[in-house]
Amino acid sequence: MREKGLLPKKPLRAESGEELHAMAARLGSPRRFVQDHPGRWHHVLPKHLRDRAVALGAREVTMHEVGALLRRRRAEVLRDGPDQPIG
């Protein structure tokens, strides 16, 4: 469903901040679209770039896989502190 004429957005997540920024750069998506929440950072990807991201090597994941990724990141934040840069 569209709201206010905006296209739906999809989160682009990665194992590391460097990987996240590299894929976003390959897609031509500005770095300002990064949502920098400790342990939950992601790049807000307009839906129209999703197919291109998949063609460049991204893969769609299940909510279970996202949950596992976020749990690993949360453990890293607790271990290393929330002020660590994402890359």
C-alpha cells in the first residue's frame, strides 16, 4: 500500500558496516540514508533498487535470519559499547 505517494522502502542490512556502505555505493544510494542505531544499523533502500541489489549479490532473508543478525550485533554492542562506528 502506498502512503502519501511514497514508494515503500526496504532495509538493506549487512554483516559489517563496510559491506553495507560498499553495496549502497554500488547501488548509487547516498550514505545519508543510513539509519545508525546501535546494533540495528541499516541502509534505507527505496524498493525500486531492491532488484538491482539482488542482482549485485544481496539476498533476501527471512525474519529469523534478520533476528539472528540483530542478536549478534546486540551482543557486539554490549561487548564493545554503543559508540562504535559502523564503518
